[in-house]
Amino acid sequence: MAKFRRSIMWGALVLITLLILFSIYGAFIGADRAQLFFNTLPLTAYWITFILLLGVGIGLFRRLLRFPGLLLIHLGCIFILIGAMWGSEGGHQLQKKLLGTDKIQTGNLVIYEGMSEERVLRKGVNVNFGKKDGTVVLYEGDGPPYSFLKDGDERIFLLPFKIKLKDFRMDYYSSPRLLVKTMDGRELVLKSINVGEKHDLGNHTWIKILKVYKNFKVREIDGKYEAYDQDEFGSNPAVRILIRHADGTEEEQFAFANFSGHMEKTSSLFVQYRDGGMVRDYFSDVQVIDDGKVVLKKTIQVNDPLYYGGYHFYQSSYDTQRGYYTVLSMTSDSGLYLVYSGYLLLLSGIVWQMWLTSLFRRRNMEITKEGGRLGA
Amino acid sequence: MELKTNLQGILVYGTMGWFLLGMLFCLMKREKVGGALFAVGFATACVSFGYRLYDVRHWPMQNLFEVFLSLGLAIYPISIFSEKKLRVRGGVADMLLGVIVLFPAGFFFSAEPTQLPPALQSWFFAPHVTVYMFSYVFMAKATFQAAFQLAFSSDKSRSKAYEQATYYMILAGFPLLTMGLILGSWWGKIAWGDYWGWDPKELWSLISWLIYVGYLHFRYMFGRKYSQYNSLLAILGMVAIILTLLWVNLSKIFQGLHNYA
């Protein structure tokens, strides 16, 4: 029996060493390939062996039963491994076979503002999307003729409910502002940019905000050029301002966030338009629509996902040009609570065994006293 | 290598100076004076950390400068705790450790304040990194003890004492290391959608944890007979921690979700 216990312990050390080596390899090949590697058939066999060895260890080593902390640690590891396997891609396929549940492990949703979506692009599927005749279409190809993805395409998973995007917005660390340099060398920062607002620059000079553009464009109408805000893809933030000088003369000027060096020849002021700098957070205001009714409202942001129908939905990406759509990543909760229970068991077991039972127990302190003060 | 001439830099160099002076007095057998200077160094480290907190307006453990600044802060309380409660004395080694961890903050890493990206704006940020910092200091102390065990392996009594001191430091640090790993995993689920993303930093953290798991199993089964191997495993664990903390963040080989650090 002692020999068998010894060989089980050697087995544990070999498995730990192998996992260290696998992890070193995984670290060098990148997260995506590492995930595939750790889910291959030989590695699945490895994980099952690990679970079995932990189970056998609990049965063989009385110490594991005598010390509750040690038992919790090993049970925690079993819970984590089983939970992780149950929540993996293979685990979801197994659930479909055994229980008939139709869930996917992970995927992405693209939702336009004001529209509802139930189509989830499965992991790794990379297709184009856009608006056509008031609906969102998924298609392949860089140019016409495009190949449109139809309902029932195996690359798309249909949720049993819909998610509607009410609004997508971003919050910046600093708000957009105008930097004004006057001819006499003064520099002013105008932090409030609202249409109709007047800013006194001193010396009987002021600036009035006439219009704020998200995507500044120029078009020709009846031989005249006209600035307008184009309601399509593209981003060219700009402001149109009216400058009133001390002598009573007025002039209009444009300032562009993307072209900070722009200066009109007639101007006696140098005006720069700066956007908000680094993004503080992204927000998607969504509604969950189930059976035609709004059942849940939530603002999804980074570190605050939506949970509904056995899935978590995360702020993943967005329309970088205009902010018209959001991209949510979706993850199944299968096995998650088993993993969390494992974490709780593992951590409580480690704290119990190492801090409460071993480290601060009087018996150990006495051993220390025998050797005098330890250490350097 | 850069010399920091601002207040933050002066506070870092000041802390290092007090620690070095404390070391010098301890080596001259003036341990009480050395201990007092170590405490003054800690007070300076507190001011340095507080100033950084005020300057960046978030928990200052975002980049490598702040991480090493925090490690320098954690040395003294852990040293006192280990000596008073666990009877593992650090003394000169702890002061040296303080100088070693503050050196990169003082001379290598930029102290330019940076804003927190959205993923780091979470209540997990402070506890996740803080428990890791404390565990790293315990494991660094374990490494010193393990090195002494190897150096004095011919002296049975001292070798045994150093081996036990290594074990106690690992017993103190390992639960913190586990907490860091679990908090990170839980946070990953909330921020990125998965509790385990196979990211290089995650894998290197797991490797560090597994080496200490290996140490605990080996010590239980074969440790009395082969105590040098226990010490070697403890040192190997620290090597993995250093790789996790520095190589993964500085090298371009390991691109992943943790690259902002």
C-alpha cells in the first residue's frame, strides 16, 4: 500500500511537471493557439487523468481526510477541472448529445443603434456586415457580387431572445475643447463647445460656436460649396465658429480635430479643435426582448456584463468610425458555477491548512524555538 | 537607465538610502540603529506611495514602476510580521531586498503617470495586484532562506533551520499567490468574458503557482531526505515569478491581454 501511495505521489509530481511544461509551450504560442492546444484530445486525456489521480489520492491518503483543509484543496481542484471541461467547446457538444441543450460556448453579436439582434456569429467566423434596406445583413466578399449569409447558416447561432441596442456611447477622460492662440500671444482653452455658446476672449473679442460636425464633408449645390455632416461611415470631427474682433468685424472659421494645423488665411486667431483623448469607458444601453416583451434593461460596459438566458454579454468592440453599432461578445455560463465553487473550496482549504492549521499553530512555533531564531 | 529628479524620484532614492544605511548599521552589529533606519525607510516608502496615489488618482499598481514601488513598501511590514509572528528573521537580507526591488523603480521604469484603461477600472484591480505583491515578497524571502540552506547544507542544524524558514515563508505566501490567481481569474470572467484566456501572463502565473504546488508535494513526500531539492524548487518558483513579472511584460514574444502593465 505504501508503495502504491508513493507511486501515486510520483504520478502527481509527473502530472504537475507536465502541466508546467505544457504551460511554458502554451505561453510561447499565444493565447488562441494555446487554447486549441489545451483542448486537443491528448490534453483532454491528460485532464481526465489528473481528475482521476486527485480522486484516487483522496481515497488513498488518510491525511487528506484527517485534515479538512487538505481535503477542500483537492476537492476544489476536481471541481475546477470538471467545471472547465463542462464549459469547454467539447463540453458543450457533450451537453447537446447527453441533455439535448442547444447552447454555444462563445460568439459575437453586432447590433446597430435602434435595432434588435438574435444572430450570433460563432467563434472564429469572420464575415462583413452592414445595413441594407433598413436591415442588417451579413455577407462575404470584398466586392460585388456579395454572398449573403442566410438564416440557418451553420456559422450563425440563433438566440431564443433578442437584444436591442438603444444607444452606444463613449466617455473620455477629457471633454472636447478648443485651443485658441491670439495674435498678442495669449493661449486660451475653451472646454465647453455647445452650439450658440459665446466665449469672451478679452480685448472686446469673442467666439461663437455655430455648428459641431461629427463627420465634416463638403458638397456642391448649384455651383456653390456647402459644408454638411455626412450621416454615413467616416469620422471628421469639426466645429464652425464665428469670430468677432475688437474693431467689430466678423469672420467664420472651421477647426478640425483630425487636422490640428489647419488655419484659414483671413484669420487673426489660431484655433485648434481637440477631441476627448483617451477613452474612459464604453457603454451600450440594451434591452432584452423575450416573447416580444422587454424583460430586461441594462447598460453594458467594460467590467459590467449583461447576464440573461444562461449567457453573459460583454462590451467587446464598436463602430470606430461613427459609433453606430456595438459588438458584444457572448459566453455560455456552463460549468461556471462549478469552477467558482472549486475556487472557493481551493482557497478556503489553502487558508485553513496553511495559515490556520500549520503556520500559526503553537506546535510549529515550538519546533522553531528549538532551532532558535530562523533565517539569515 | 534614467535618473528621476522629481519629488517621486527623490522619495524612491530616499527610501533606498535609508534601507542601505540600515543594512550598513546591521552589518556593523548596531542592529537597533539599523532597525530604526529600516523603519524610517518604510515611512519614506509610505510617503512615496501616498504621493504616487495622489499624483495618478488611482491605486498605483498599474505599470512596472508602480509595481516595484509597491514591492518596496511591502518589505518592512512583511519583515516585521515574519520576525514577530513566524520567528523568521530577515534583517540585512530584507533591507537588501528592499533596495533590490526599488532599484528598477528608481533607475529603469518610467514614472510618467498614465490613465487607467476601461478594463482596469474595477474593484478587483487593487486586491488582485496587492495580494500578488505581498505574496512575491514572501516568496522572495523564501528564496533568500533557500539560498542560505543550500550555502550551509553541511551544517545540519543551520540547514534545518533555513529549510524550515523557507517552508514557513512559502506557507505564508502561497495562499496570497492563490488569492491573486483566483481574483485575476474571476476578474477576467467579468471584464473579458472568460475566467481563463490562456494568455501568456496567465500561463506564467500558473507556472509559478504549480512550481510551489510541486514544492509542497515534494517536501511532504521526500523533503526530509532531499532537503536541497526543496530549496532548489523554492528558488525555481521565484525565477518563474520574475519571468511572470518582467519577461512577459517587457518581451515582445508574449503578446496578450496583459500588455498594458
